[in-house]
Amino acid sequence: MKAICMETEVPNDELIVSHTNLYGIITYANDTFADISGYEIDELIGKPHNIVRHPDMPASLFTNLWETLKEGKIWSGYVKNLRSDGGYYWVYAQVSHLIDKNNNLIGYKSLRAPVDIAKRHELEISYARLKEMEENLVKMSEWIDKATYQRITTLSQNENRSVSDIISDLIGTP
Ligand SMILES: Cc1cc2nc3c(=O)[nH]c(=O)nc-3n(C[C@H](O)[C@H](O)[C@H](O)COP(=O)(O)O)c2cc1C
């Protein structure tokens, strides 16, 4: 029987690879991605990539991922992913563009590497803080619009500063 909520170690000598179409639907998965996520390759193909989304992941990271790709830039970041058995694995992912021979954008690809244990502990704490901030911002949503909310969370993540720091800077201290 498989244990629930157990962490799976990502091997150092193998790359987890996936491709998606323009809408984040998986079009290719390598054997390592299938092994680590606990799915068969044909269970992954045709599914949205959020099939491996872990509930601990702050939403603003994915907003930032899609905004970065749409600006034509490569995104990289740390991601905690959900396995099919409820366990999880950490990766450092690089997501970039898939271009056909006529130079048309046809989708995206991601390559992932392992994350060392100290970094994983640090990320558990910083992502939990970021998620809490996002939840607080959702509560503030009656008086803050969505675009401002996204700008604040992106700034907070990019500059590794708390939301209160950013707001204090904007309004000044008394
Ligand atoms: C090439 C590519 C790879 C992705 N890899 C992952 C991944 O490993 N884990 C993940 O949670 N989301 C990944 N995403 C982002 C998902 O498409 C999605 O935005 C995210 O899971 C949040 O889903 P949700 O907004 O529906 O909750 C990837 C997107 C692309 C384009």
C-alpha cells in the first residue's frame, strides 16, 4: 500500500519533461514525469497541467508563470507537485516556449531538476506565508481590484517582501 502525503525524492540524474499546448494541456510527458507523479503517460496526455497542482502552491506563482510566458520570457521557479497517491515532490522548473519550424508558438515545455532539502524546508515556510497573504488579499478584495491584487502579490514574490512592506512603502509611514 502506498503511503499518503509522503515526499518522493526527485533523482539527480534524470529530467522530468513535459510539453503543453497553448492552453496548458499536456501533449508530451516523459517516463520520469510519469514515474515521479505516479501516473501512466496516457493518463497525463490530454489533461490540464494542473493535474499535478498541489494545494500548498500559492496561486500568484502560476499567475506569474503565465504572465511571464505571454511576455515571451522564460519562467523558472520552485514548484511543489501533487502525486496521484496524494504524496508530493519538489522541483525547480524552467518553462519556455515551443516554436515550430515556421516560427509559430505552438505550446510550452518544462524541464525540472531536484531541489536540495534545506531549500525545500525554506520554501515550505515562504510558500505558506505567501498563501496566507493571498488569502488575506482575497478578504481585502472588497476594496482592492483584481489587477492591483495581482501586482501586489507578484511584487511581494519577486522582491521577497511582505505585502505590508509594499503597502507601507506606497502610502508612507505616519
Ligand atoms: C509547460 C508547463 C508546465 C507546467 N508545469 C506545472 C507543474 O509541474 N505543476 C503545476 O502545478 N502547474 C504547472 N503548470 C501550470 C498549470 O498549467 C496551471 O497554471 C497551474 O497548475 C495552476 O492551475 P489552476 O490555476 O487551474 O489552479 C505548467 C504550465 C506549463 C505551460
